[in-house]
Amino acid sequence: MKNLFTLVMLLIGGMLMAQNNEITSNNTNNLKPEISWVKTKHDFGKIPQGKPVTITYEFTNSGTGPLIIASVNPSCGCTTNDFTKSSIAPGKKGFITLTYNAVAVGNFTKSATINTNADPGQIILYFNGEVVAETATN
């Protein structure tokens, strides 16, 4: 009787583990968001001092699961951001907009770290250019 009970428990446990593995496998294999960027770098060239400039990075969720942009973290306080805050369905597009406040004259290279639920979970977008004094652009 004891052996029969042990056998039944092993069979039930094995079935539960197999079912759990199947569910986990289906969730990880079939619902993977993936980001396909139009570009990840931008060169503004020469821009006038005191006039903010904006770049919009566009992407498509080329995966099979919903894509979520968890956060956008610019490298400095001179850059503000906006981004698609709702879940992006497979095949749909989203955006990240970065606005740089061109105060200091000279060359600049800035970045923003993007955190998502895709793999890899983090990507860095870059932009650069040269801020020129207002009199130099006239």
C-alpha cells in the first residue's frame, strides 16, 4: 500500500511539473517583445545657442509579446524626454523624444538610457552636435 501511494504521488508530481514547464515555456517562447530601431544615434550638426533641439527616435515592436518602455533616463538635466507610455503591441510603433537645451557653446555628446521588458532590457540612445553662439549663426 505504501509503495502504491508513493507511485501515485510521483505520477501526480511529475504531471504537475510537466504542466508548469509547458506554461513557462509557452510564456517565454511565444511572448517576447523585441525592439527594432530606425536609428539609435543622431548628429544635430551646428545648432544656435539658447534654442532647444528635439530628436524623435522611432521603433517597432518586432517581437511576439507586448513591449513596455519602463523608463527613459537622460544623461544630464539639460535633456528632457517623452515616450510611448502605453504597451506597444507586436507590429506596432512607438517613440522616444529627447529635447536638448542648447545653453553652453561648444561640442556636446549626450545620451539617454532606455529600460524595457525586451531582451536586452536596456539600450542607450545617443545624440551630438555643436552649439554655436547666436552671433555666429547670422
